Amino acid sequence: MPRALIIEDTPDNMRLICFILNRNGIDTIEAETGQKGIELALAKPRPDFIILDIQLPDIEGTEVLKIIRNSEANGSIPIIAMTSYAMSGDRDRLLADGCNGYIEKPIDPMTVMDQLREVLGTEEEA
């Protein structure tokens, strides 16, 4: 079963994202802060992919992204920004900074799995 690390500080968002992933056969690991997310991202076994909120209480998500990308995990873990940052250029900036994908909040529960499959390059239907 694939494992996703969700780095998200809003409890309602965390519950919704985990519910959607779990219903689609993906195990979830939860981190409410950037620091905890970094620790879990680098722990073994590593997650198969990471969903990263950009506005976190302790460390900005962009800094979390940099730390993970500069670690031994580097590019081997796909990281998808799932954020309410929706200003012009935010998507392109996050992709240029090292995210593999960008999903805008509020998420649509009916389409988020299709968006994740597109980013991750998986075709299987859950």
C-alpha cells in the first residue's frame, strides 16, 4: 500500500485529505508542523509521496521543501504543494522551487485523486 506524508496544520484539511487518500488505498502519515514533517520525510521507511501545505505554524512550507530537497531523500520523493497560495506566479514559483505538483485549496474531493494521479504519473483507478 502506498504511503503519503501529509504536512498540514489545519485539522479539518488534514482529516479531509487523509479520508480521501485512505478511501483510495493510500496509507497516511500526519505531520501538523513543518519540523515534524521534515523528520517524518527523512525517517525510514520513507513515504512514497508528500503533500505539503505552504503556510505552516513553525516553518514556511517553502523552507520545508528546501530542507527535504537538500537532504539524502532529494528528488526521490515527489512533493505536491496543496495550498491556498493562489496569486499569479505562485504555482510556477513552487514548481521551480522543487515541487512536483501544485493543487489549489480549497480542494475538490471529487477531483483531488485525479489531480494526484496526474502529478504522480499513475493511471490506476482506486
